[in-house]
Amino acid sequence: MLTPHFTPPATATDKLIRALIVLATLLASAALWWPAPAHAMRLKEVASVQGVRNNQLIGYGLVVGLDGTGDQTTSAPFTQQSINALLQQMGVSVPPGTTMQLKNVAAVMVTAQLPPFAQPGQQIDVNVSSLGNSKSLRGGMLIATPLKGADGQIYALAQGSLIVGGAGASAAGSKVQINHLSAGRVPEGATVERAVPTSLNIGDTLQLDLNSNDYNTAREVARTINKKMGEGTAQAIDGRVVRVRMPEGSDARVSFLAEIENLPLELAAPSAKIVINARTGSVVVNQNVTLNACAVAHGSLSVTISTTPVISQPSPLSSGGTTVSKERADITIKQEPGSLIQLPAGTKLADVVKALNSLGATPQDLLAILQAMKTAGALNAEIEVI
């Protein structure tokens, strides 16, 4: 005889636990479909202070201490000339006409970026790139190299051991290489010798340059600054420039900029744009691109060329003649049929992507299709080819 199973009634605690479990499940699933709140841009991310920027520095130097992977002086004579000039500065005279077979020296170009407000004595990173036919800069040391700006003045002095991210080995005609061996980096390898003056403390106004030309952004920047710092503080000059009235004193100006650079901005949606990289076939579409109803026919054309060697030789009993080798080429042209596909109008990015994917075109073919759709008036976007 079976004994009936008895289930005790649920208590208030059990009901509460079950309710919490259901609530947690709903919250976890809602994270997948509930839209995330929009993050407002800050002023520092859309504009920069005029004159507060990096300055490019460049110099010519020598890397020594290489393990036989330096420049070949016969193919790179400027390396030997640089060594002669360096030795003369050190009091060493090389007889004229002497050919030095140097294998541990390489001529390099040294570049760096001088950050704004950099002061003498501070250190910056430098990049070192081979200028001749050096096989590798690994293990080398950059000797003192002056770095000059666009005005020809020396702003930094670079020296130090190189860090090369690549590695390689060769033996018996085989060679293995990982990454690049002809360029390296010297962290904090240059010492600043001269400071670059800025316009931060000059005049009673300061100019903010927007990263992109947009009238709505310029108006929003001026409105946000005036709301925080008082009416009449900022004035939008055009779609890229906002003029700001600054307080007196360097400390007050630094505090003023610290206050306004983190102000949130409610920016309008950018203009519809499609960026096309013709070299790689990359296509990037922003969220405001829309598509009108249109019809597109797409078919691919392929040309195949194959060559076959043909040997022509004289008969075995002939007294003269030579064997001649020629090539026979076969050219085949194949055109895939293309049907006319109707694309519906799309007002969202997902609809545009779905419509373009329905064509089945490769990224390279998509470049021509998008340009043709733009000419036909079916694509509501600006196309930029880079």
C-alpha cells in the first residue's frame, strides 16, 4: 500500500525567498535588453586650448654597440662620415682615404614629442629608427643626440639603451624574425633643455578649438560655460572656435580651466557619414545613415590567366635544330549572373546593415555599390574615402 507524500505548507519566509529569486532573475535578464543610459561628453573631450599642444622634435644620431648588425659602410657612406665627425670632436684623427669596415654602428633618426608645459630637466620618451641598411638595432645604445624643433633650436638631448620589441635569428640560409628589428624606443631617453612658451597667461581671453567643425557643439560649449561661470564668459565665434574671457593671474586661470574642462555637454547627433578605406576595403557606417528604397543589381567579373610550358625539340634523326621552350597562355573570363535586388527603406542602422548584407557583396564591391547608391540619391550620408 502506497503512503501519500505530504508537502508542508509554504511559510512566509519561503515565499519571500522565492520572490527574491524571481526578482533577481528578472533584473539579470533586463540587463541584456534594457538600454544603457547615454553618457554625456565632457568639454575636454571635444575641445582643446589653443597653444597647449605637443611639439615634434627630430634629430640625427648614431647607435653603437651592435652585435655585427650595423650599417654596411660601403652602401651607407654617411655612417662613416658621421663616425669621422664624432671622432674629430673626441680628438681622434682618421687618415684621409681610410675605409672603415664598421659593423657595430648604425645611423638613425630620433624623434620625440615635447609635451606642453615641459620644463628643463624633465625626461621624455624617444623613438629611434634605422636610416641605413642595419639588420637590427637590438642591444644598441644611442649616443648623445640633440633634438631640434621646427625653428631649428635644440629643445632636448637624447641618449640611452634601446628597447627593441623584435627578435630574429639566421643560419645556413634560413631566417626567422618576429616583429620589427629596425626601430626601437628609449623610455625617458631625452632630457628637456628648453621650454616652449604658451599663450595660457597672455591676454585676457583664451581660445578653445573644437575637434570638429560643428555649430551646435560650439553653441553648446559656450552655453554650458556661461551657465557655470556667468553670462558673457564664453562666446562662440564660428563652428570651431569658442572665445572665453579669463580671470587675472595664472593660479586663477588654472582653477578656471579645471572647472570648465569637466563640464558635461549634451551634444546633438553627428551628421550621417560613411568612411571607406579603399586600400583595405574597410567600411564604417555611423548610426545616422539612412537608406531610401532602391533596387541594386550586383554581379562579379573574374579573369583567370593560366600558363602552360610547351617544349619544342627537333626529331631524333635530324642533324640540326635546338630545343625551344615556350609558354602557352589560356585566358578565361567568367561573369557571375547578377539579379536585381530590391532594398527597402531603412531608418535605423540595423536596417541599413541588413539591407547591405542581403546583396552578398564583398567589401571591395561594396565600395562601388555605396558610391553608386549615393549618386542615385538612395543613400542619405556623406561618403569619405581615406
